[in-house]
Amino acid sequence: MSKSKPYEEQKTENQMASEASMMYETARSVDDFVASIPVDLMQQLIDISIRDCKAGKGIRHEQIASYINEQMGWE
């Protein structure tokens, strides 16, 4: 990673997207986003969640913070 420069030495850089970013995402409401998720994808996610739960692969809410900290190396 490059060493950061003091504010006075920084030069402005042209900010230009190499691709049309609006092509990938537009501003929209949460309801519109949820409605855009295909029903078959949601059903697959539900089926996988149920299968994993029955297989004992679930994690309790109380364990989530410590699990994330451990996985990210923050502990």
C-alpha cells in the first residue's frame, strides 16, 4: 500500500469511471430492490437455509459478533 501524502502535496486526480456504473445499479427503494430478486432464487435460499439448519450448521444470534471478530482476525 502506498504511503499517504499530506493534504498539501496531494494532486487532484481525474475521477472517471471506466464503465458505465449506472448500468449496474440505480437509486431505488428497498421495496423495489426486494421485488427485483427472482422468486426462484429466494426459494433456493430458503431451501438451503432449512437444509443447513437441520444439519446443525446454524449459528445462534449470541455467537454472531464473536464469530465475525474471529473470522476477521479482530480478536
